[in-house]
Amino acid sequence: MKNDDEKRFAGTMAAVDDAILAATPAEVAAELRALGLDPKTAAAAMHAKIEAAVRARGKKLMQAAAEQLRRDRGLPVIAGDAAASGDLRSKLARLLSQPGVPTTLAARDGRTMSDADIVSLIEDLAELGITEDEQQ
Amino acid sequence: MRDIASEDEVRAALFALNDHALGWLELRAGAYRRILPAEDVEELVNETLLRVLNGCRKWPKDVPFLAFIFECMRSLAWEFGKRNRREIPESRFGGADGVEEEESYLDTQPAAGGDPEDATRVARFAGEVERMFEQDDNVMAIIIGRIEGLSADETRERFDMTTKAFEAAQKRLRRSVLAGRLDGWR
């Protein structure tokens, strides 16, 4: 439950947020320049922050996955990469459906990931010893 | 039941932001510099990105993505304002290693024993905004409407404002905050 101060602050800030979102791209650029920021540089800086946050999140997921693997010694690790020519998304789905795959990774279905991201995630899984068996 | 975005969808939405959208985000961060120390604003942005990615803040997909990000930022700004943040840690995303890297910035800050001024500093900002616009009925209508949870249409109807008057009032509010007319409020 928000107290009165918080409700007042949230409402006032929401009004400011709405006012900023109502600005046209030209107005945004002008406002950024008025703050001493070059619009292109500002956009690049924000994009870099997003990339850094995504990298940090990926690293955290991998750490959690590795930790879960260490705890779960019963995981059947399957070797090989025979399905390399198969559809990447299907391969990722098969890998993630393996019993014992860390839940932090299994939740990523890959539907909105780029091919490069999927390849990267498959490589990450391989580092954890989660690959497809040649017989599968 | 609201449709909540998956982490993959949040990440895709973040990477889909074009230069204009990124400019909006940077501008919003710039406006928070009127309220919080610059170091805290950097952490506010980082913490917001972190929380939307790790699912601490869930994105209902019927809400425009930027509006959702802004909502997360103002909620976090309130939390920041309640904490004493005299020691600003290096950014978690600056290359440090270890699990602590993603530990919440707020978790690293003392929750008690801080400067009492910090507890009310952010809350006072709203009062300063209201004082600045006490003679401007339309801007006050926009603020009151938001505090009361009204939509833009509901606010216009309740306060009998034309669309043009509403937009002009939004611009005055934005310009005043961004141009630093409130810089002396502290």
C-alpha cells in the first residue's frame, strides 16, 4: 500500500513521464541538446548500458546454471554435436528439454532470440556439458 | 489474466529501441538529475534495466514498453530517495566479476541509520513541482489526474481541457523540469 507521499511522488513523476513521452523526436533531440547531450551520443550511451545489462544478466544466468549443475550431480551429460546441421531452434528446444537442465536456462525458449543468440546459448550449454548425443 | 513478457521478449524489446526511443530514455534519466545525485541516476538506469531483465519487474505486454520502463524508474527513484546513498559503488556492469556483480544496488545500501533528509528529500520534490505550477490550472490538472489514477482522456474530461490545452500543459511541465527551473528546490 502506497502512503500519501509515495502516491503523490509517483503521480507527479508519472505526469512528467507522460510529458516526456509526448515529446516528438525533434523535441527530444532539442531537449537533449539543451541538457548538453548530443542526441546520437546519448542514444549510443543508452544502448551501451542496455548491452552491458544484458551481458551481466547472461553471466548471472550462466553462474546460476553452473552452480545448479554442481549441485545436481545426477544430470546425464550427453556428448557430441551431431545435430549441428539441424534447425537451431529445434536443437535448442531439445537441449533445454533435457532432464536436469537448470531451470534458469530451461525457461528461455528462444522464440524471440536471434540466430546468433541461439548459437551463443547452445555454446554456453555445451560449456556446461549439455549437448546432443550422436545417437539422438 | 494479463500477458506477461518473457525474459527473451524483454531483451528483444530493449534491443529493438531505436535512437529516438533511446533518446527518450536518456532524457528521462536527465530529468531525474533534478532529483537525485548524478551517480544515483546512473545506478537508477542500471538497476531498472537489471530488474526488467531478471523479472523483478514484470512487463505486462498491453503496456507500451517505454511507459513500463518509465514506471519502473519512478518506483525505483522513490526507493533510492528513501535510502542513504553516501557511498556510491562502482557500476555492477563495469567489468567486476563474481556473483555480487548483480547484487541489487539498493541491497548494498544501508536501509536504516541514514540521513533523515534523504527520507523526505524525494517526497518534497512533488511539493516543489506543485508550488511552481500553483497558478497554472492545466498543469495542476495533469498532475492531479495522474495522482488520482486517471487516464489522459479522463483528465481532459474532468478538468474540461481541450486536447491542445492538455498538450501545451504537458510541454510546460516537461520544459520546466528539464530546463532546471526546479534546481533550487533542494
